[in-house]
Amino acid sequence: MAQAKQGDTVKVHYTGKLEDGTLFETSIDRNPLQFTIGEGQIIPGFEKAVIGMNPGESKIAKVPVDEAYGPPLEEMVVTVDRNRLPADLKPEIDQRLQIRQADGRTTIAMVTDVSESSVTLDTNHALAGKDLTFDIQLIEIV
């Protein structure tokens, strides 16, 4: 039976959990995730875990921070004047906002601090700084 290798397009089902067991994402009850190994479409640690698996095989993979979303970066946290936000927006700590960047792309930011004059937004990935555990099942090599 063929094992998954660099350059293969694969379909997998997965369940992702934090170290404390908190579920953050799963493909169960929807279509499997399809990606090509080595194209950087997913986090490196997940790709590495799939390499060598046979179709039908399952495994648990622990992915450290540096092979997942990396550490949180200070430059991804910005403080903006409240007058730059929509007037009807009532920002609250832990609120997620979709913001448009200068280049036109949108990103998700977490409100981490609110004052009378400013709002602090963290645009790091929500899973930055976290070790992840995935239950992975290789469905097929396409």
C-alpha cells in the first residue's frame, strides 16, 4: 500500500485539540481536508505527521508551537485611536473583529484592551503560542 509522501495530494479527517483537551476544530461531519504535502497549505507539523501514513490509518500527532502557528509576535499587536473605528462599534475585550488592512486584505483581530481613547487589537493567529494535538485519519491519497 502506498504511503503519503512529499508532493502527494491527500484527504484527511482530523480533530484538533489544545493541550488541556479543548477542541478547536474538526473535519468530522463535513468533507475531509484535502491538501498537497509540501505546498505549505497547512501548518508544517500537520504535514509532517501525514507523511508516511497509509490510507485508512489513524494517528495522534503532537505539534509544537514552532511547527504550528509560531509564537505570538509583538508587532502583530496594535493600538488604534477609537475615532478610527466605526462610531457604532462598542469594542469589548475578547471580541473578534474583521479589519481591512492598508493593502485591502482582511484579517481577524482580537480586542485585548479598551480605553476611552484607544483600542488594542491582536492580529496574531488565535492558536499562536499554543502546542496542538491532532487526531488524524488518512482517508486517501488522491
